[in-house]
Amino acid sequence: MALSFDNTEIAFRYRDNKELKRAHFLFSSMSSPFLSKTGMKFTQLAMSWGLPVKGMIKKTIFSQFCGGETIEEAAGTAAVLGKYNVGVALDYSVEGKDEEAEFDHAVPEFIKAIEYAATQKNIPFIPIKITGFARFALLEKVHAQTPLSEAEQAEWKRVEQRIDKICGTAARCRIMILVDAEESWIQQPVDDLSDTMMDKYNRNAIVVFNTFQMYRHDRLAFLKQSHQLALEKGYILGAKIVRGAYMEKERKRAAEMGYPSPIQPDKASTDRDYDSAAAYCIDHLDTIALFIGTHNEDSCFKAAALMQQKGIAPQNDHLYFSQLFGMSDNITFNLADAGFHVSKYLPYGPVKDVIPYLMRRAQENTSVAGQTGRELGLIKKEMKRRGL
């Protein structure tokens, strides 16, 4: 097929020369584990000590991986992406809250994002994390099926009401909600909430997607089970498939607590299940809406090729591709150029509040085999083409 991820002119045409040079500097720094680790530690310490480093962070790593501090700033970034037929999953990336007042405060922020997205042509998605609306310890108890006290039952009821309010607003505004996956020991209530919301809102339209992490060896079977439940109840399954984000933490906890690790034995098994999940969903696009979230070129190419083989148009409203903002532009923009639905996950929020997100991006680019080298190679290729 004509699709290729090698065209750097298409991949980076939304970046001017200054932005491309900044990306080159960042990914060069991340290619050194020592520099990356030292930089991350310094950033965390400087912010906690109140040192005046916000401006430097905002101009470098924040600008590379985030859309802005406010919804208005993020909207400007989204508008740039929209010029190239790239959509946006507008992600309010404030994490680590643990108080009822903070959970309540988060709801209107998401309502605001949903209502704003409804006014824009290229913001079809709003991601949410259930841990942004519920205490981690409460989710652990619900997952473990530990009886809740009367106060905890009321607390859990408020969690359900927060999520329902967000999904109900999304349904009214015709915006889609992506429910992020969490650690395996709190995932069951997240799955149950997602199923409840899909049962309520995914009947006449696609509103809610649950996330399936394919680095877990049980998720391919669970995806098929979730589809059967949707068929029985008569709603469309929204399936966002990713490889996963908590591998080291999951393996460490399993080893420490003496239970079998939920993680696949190797990367090849994860890749196999990921591509099998995508193929299963593409085989059932009449009753499944699929969101392919990955930086893996091979998985994207296989899914696009399978669509072509089955005569499924690139603009099918039940299939979307996505990558994180600031990464894998060669996949995103070449897919968009070929006519596929593709969106960037676009985080936004105050610099100090999105530091945990930025640390994960830096860590991921340093630790994932080949990730930084691939990004850097593509940037260098484009700089050479531009004569920089």
C-alpha cells in the first residue's frame, strides 16, 4: 500500500525551524540516560524548592509534550494540528489528588473541556482517569471486593455521579470520552464503571471507550469478553487498545506480594496480543469502535493494511489512530495525510501540576528501546532536508 512513515517533510511540516531544533536538543539529551536522569531530578527538586525554573521548563520539555497551561493555550496548539487534519484528545493532565474537594473541583474543569471541544471541529476526544475522581485506596477496596463502610459507600456513590456527569455531558455535546487504564489492583472498578457508562450512553452513538492494556496477558480474552457483554446488552463497545504503562511497578508488586505477574512474559507476546486485539476489533467494526493508541509503526501499518484488505475506508467513524503530542509525528501526520482518523493526545495544565506526566515522557524516551534513537533520527533527517 502507499502508506509510509518515512516522509519527514509531512511529519514535521507543522514545526518551524526553531521548534525542530528544540526537539533535536531535547531528544539528544534524552538519548543519554545520565543527562536525562539528572535533568529529571533537577526539575523535580527545583520546582519543589520554588526556584524560578518554570520559564525554562515551559520553553523546553513542556512545549515539546504539552499543549499549554490553560485550555485556551491548548486550543491554540490544537488549531495548528487541525490545519493538517490531525484531531486532538484534550487531556487535562493534573494528577496525584486525593481529597474530595479536589475531585469535585476536577469535574467542572472536564465539563469546561467537553463543552469547549464541542465548538471545535478537531477535538473529538477527552481522556479521563478514574483516579482523578476517586481515592486510590477506595478503588483498591472496591477492586478487592472488601466490604465498604457506610461512609465509603457514600463516597463511592459520589465517584459514580462524577463520572456519570462527565459522560452525560459528553453525550449531549457529541464528544467521546477515553477512560484510561490504571494499575491491575484497581482496574476492576474502572472496567465496571466503563461498562456501566457504555451501557447507558453507547446505544445510539459512541461516547465512552474503555482502555485495554495488552502488556497484560489476560486482556485479549477480556476484550472479547467485554465485546460479548456489549452484544448481550445491546450497546457499542468502545475499545482503546494500548500496550501499557505500569510494567516495572506491576512486576515488582507481584514479586513482593507473591502472586503471579499479570504482565506478558516478553515484548513479542505483547506485540502479538496487541495486533490480535486490533484485528479482532476491525473484524467487528459494526459493534466495536476502535481507538488504536500506539507509537509502534508496525502495529499501525498492519491495522491500516487490514482495513484496506477488508475494504474499510480510512475515514470509517468506528476507527481512530492516536499518538502522544511531541512523539511519533512520522506516524501521526503520514496517517492523516493518507486520510485516516488520527488524533494527538494533547496534555495541558499548570507546569507544576503536569511535572509527573513530563517525567514519565522523559523516562519513557530514555528507557524504551529505540524510542529516542528513532525520534532523533527522523528529526536529523528533516533538519538535513531543510539545510539546518
